[in-house]
Amino acid sequence: MDDMAQALRTRWQDALLAARAGAEGPDPLPYADNLLDRWAEPQRKYHTTAHLAAVLDRIDTLAGHAANADAVRLAAWFHDAVYRPDRSENEERSAVLAERALPEAGVSEAVTGEVARLVRLTVTHDPAAGDTNGEVLCDADLAILAAPPKEYAEYAAQVREEYGFVPDEAFREGRAAVLRQLLGLPRLFRTPYGTAEWEPKARQNLLTELELLTR
């Protein structure tokens, strides 16, 4: 097992034990290993363990904004746990996986429900005003949009690779529609940190990619 996987196992254990709030439960690590196996599936080029680690890092940056940062961390683990680029129900299936696994792992019904709600929220990345947990998860998930240009280009290339089964013209049309939808949002980021640090860079990256796609 590589260093990233070992570090992720520890982060899972810490988040799960915190979410249990002292309740008894089974060994957390087999759950981490099952999830890490999912995140390492061969069809993934962007939605990999590296993406999971990056989202968790950004949640740590934003944690002070969340009502329950540990629930948000668990939601990060599950938000792309089921990922098939040719399917549209990935978030729902990922949420159902959380609803099945977390009670067995010793997490309360209330926290399990919050994790599943957060996973489903990543369909739209549009949390309601005052939904601080949702704001943190969605901002952390979208923070790649504000990456430096070279890293953003690598992200865009990895997304294209995941959709390798889609012909070029259809991909360009679909991807352009996604970019326009994002650019049409009043705000991409909802946390104060995300608004200040990520919003301007992300909009520039999205506009650049859209221009390249539609030339």
C-alpha cells in the first residue's frame, strides 16, 4: 500500500471515530480499504484517490465554516465512491452506499442522513443559503476549478480521458454545456474563503476552457 493510501486510511479512521462520538463500532479500516478500492478503479482518471485527498485537504482548510466538519469529511469519502462515467445515477448510488455502510460502521442515524444528503447535493453543487456543511463540501469539490493553469489543463485532460467512449464533437458540446452552466451561477463558491481565494481564478479557467472547446 502506498503512502497516500496509508495516510487516507488514517484520515478515514479519524473522521469515522469523531462521527461516532464515542459510540461502539467495528474496526474502521476495512471500510477505508473498501472505499479506497472503489476510488482506485481503472475507469477513473480524475475521480481517483488523488482527488479524494485533495477534497479532504480543502475541507480541512474550510472546516471552521462547517457545522459538522466530520460529517463533511465522511461525505467526501462517499461522494464519488460509485463512479461510472457512462451512468447518470452515480451520486444517488454513492449516497445509498453511505446509508448502508455508515450505520454498520457505528455512525448514528442523524449523521448518516446528513452524509447522504451532502453526497446527493454534489449533483448540483448548489447548497441552500445557510447550509454550511453543503457549502464546505461543494466548495472543496469544485476547488480544482481554481487550480493554476497547468494543473487545470491536466484536470480537463483527465475528464476527457474518463469520457473516452464519447466522440469528440459530442464531448465538446456536452462539456461546453457544463461550463456554461457553471459560469451562469451567481457564485461558484459559497464559503468566504472560497469566494475570496478561488472564485476569480475558477471563472478565468472556465472561460479559457470554454473558448478552447468552442473555437
